Amino acid sequence: MPSPSAPTPAASPSSTTSAGGIPNAPRLWEAWCGPPWAVAWKIPFISGKDSLNNEFAYLEAHGAKRTIAIPASLLISALGQVDDVRRCVTMDLKQPGNLVFGVGVTRDEMAGSHLSLIHNQVGGQVPQVDVKLAYRLFQAIHQAMERGLIRACHDLSEGGLAVALSEMSFAGQWGIEVDIDELCQKMFIDETIALFAESNSRFLCEVAAEQATAFEALMRDLPCVRLGTVQPHQRVVVRRRDETLIDIPWPELKEVWLSPLDWS
């Protein structure tokens, strides 16, 4: 039996409603599983965690009851098939000389980003999803993988482009050099947005030089920018024309990345 002070589940004040006692649960399900997501992307959501009661209560040492509740969280299970596991693509850089492409649209969507969190910034636009464009991007990336055109691939999400470049670099233990000038000009954004925005439906792809033409042909009607190359050194370098914005050894970046798990 747990001690009197151990956290115990508590019934939500709205426990008489559906989906774990959250009054707006049906609206949450509709937002994600109903139009436009599941239908437009043809995704079979097979199950999920439909208990949205994220609330519990416990007794403090002096006997006072305390209740903690967090916003409702929706977890969805989806199922996909891999016809040939040898076609699966990992995110670690594979070989110096390969090219690096950015696929997808980067927008001025900094609200809720990691950069905003670090600098205590509020306001701005949160990332939005272009449902139709996202589906076309996903299809094209999948086709490129099926054809063996992509050596490595990383989503551009938490932390944006700067973090993805770093993670791909220290995962593969190769350096990387990119120039974001074309990206900034095509997307009408500045360097900060280019490096740290967390716009949805974007990918960083490593492509062998001899397959670049085929890859660009497959992406010809989609937003795609050639950013740079994989390098045989140990540095992550980001430039805009003649200005160096980032030049840091990947071992240092990996140390920072791992630091939250360093409990010594």
C-alpha cells in the first residue's frame, strides 16, 4: 500500500464527460483525427491514448491536499509498412562530399520555439501546417528514399535548422558546411528565422553528389534549397555569403546536447 503522502490518481472535476473526463475531448479528437489531417494525409490512426485525464492529487507532509493538472494531451498511434527495411534512412551523416538539401518552407514562425523559450520571448506566430503541401512533401521524400536518393534525413523541428545540422553532424561524426543565403532569399526570412524557426513539414537531406540531379528533379515543384556539403573535418559551419554565423566543433555540440543527462 502506498504511503499517505504518495501521489494518487484523482478524479477530474469533469469525470462524467467522455474521453477521460475532459469536456473538450471530442473537439481534440476532431482537430487531429478528423478533417483535414487523417483524411487529407490518408493516415490510418489505429488507436491512441483516449484517457485525457492528466490530473492527480497528493497529501503534503503537513496533511494539506494538493492537486496538479496539466493540459490535455492527445497521443495517437499510427501504423505504416516498410516493404524493404534496407531502404530505411537514418539521420547520421554518411560521407564527405555528399550534398545537403533543405526541403520545405521556413516561415517567420518563432512563437513557442526553443529560441523563444531560452530568451523568454513571447508573441509572434506559432507554426502552421499547410496540409496539401505537407502531403506532397511527404510523398516526394518517400519516393526519394525508395529510389535510394537520400543517404540521411532529419526532420527540422525542435531547435530548427541549427539543431538538426548539429545532430546530423555528431551522429555521423562528420563535419558539415552550409550557406543559408539562398534559403533566406527564397523564403524572405533573416538568419535567425532560417536557423531557429520550427516551421512544420521540413526535412534536411543528405544526397550523394552523383544523385543530386535526380533528387532535384523529383523536388522540382516543391520548396527545395541546396545548402552545402558534408565535410571530413569536425566542425559545424554556417555562413551567409562571406559572413560566418556558426563555426563550432561537433564534439562540443554533442557535449552540450548530452548535458541534461549528465547527473554526475
